Amino acid sequence: MRIEIAMPPLQAAAPDCAPLSRHTAKRATNLSLSADVLDAAKMLKINVSQVCDSHLREVVRREQARRWREEHADFIAAYNATIEAEGLPLDEWRTF
């Protein structure tokens, strides 16, 4: 069983970063957006804060996953090479 994509839960992905939670306190910040997009969002009654928070959360999650894979690439490659060379541990006793 080769490791193709491995990623621990977000809390373990970046121990130096606080885990992401959907129920954390909000903090005011200044943000510059294109005027035409902001006007259109207001006309459509889109909650800009919620959309920005949701998208930023996803961008952060993806970047944490990318960095985790990058940091652990050597281990994953070594593990996969071992499995290729030696097979799975206890594979000879597998009944399925």
C-alpha cells in the first residue's frame, strides 16, 4: 500500500499554528476589494465577510496541506521505496 497523498488532521498539520475552527472569535480588519465586485456583491446581498472568511479558510487549509506534503516528502518516498522493495508487512498472511 503506497502512500499517494497523506495529510494529518489540520491540528497536527502545523503544530506552530492554531487549529482552524469555524466558531472562533472574529477580528475586524481592513481589506481592499475591487469596487465593481464589491458593488455587485452588495446588490446581490452577499455577505462579503463570510465569503472572504470561507475562502481564506480554504486557502489556508490547502497551503498547510501543501507544506506538510513538502516537509514529509522524503519520508513518503522512503516508505514507498521500502514497500516496492519488500512488499507490505505481514502481506503473506493476508487473506483478502
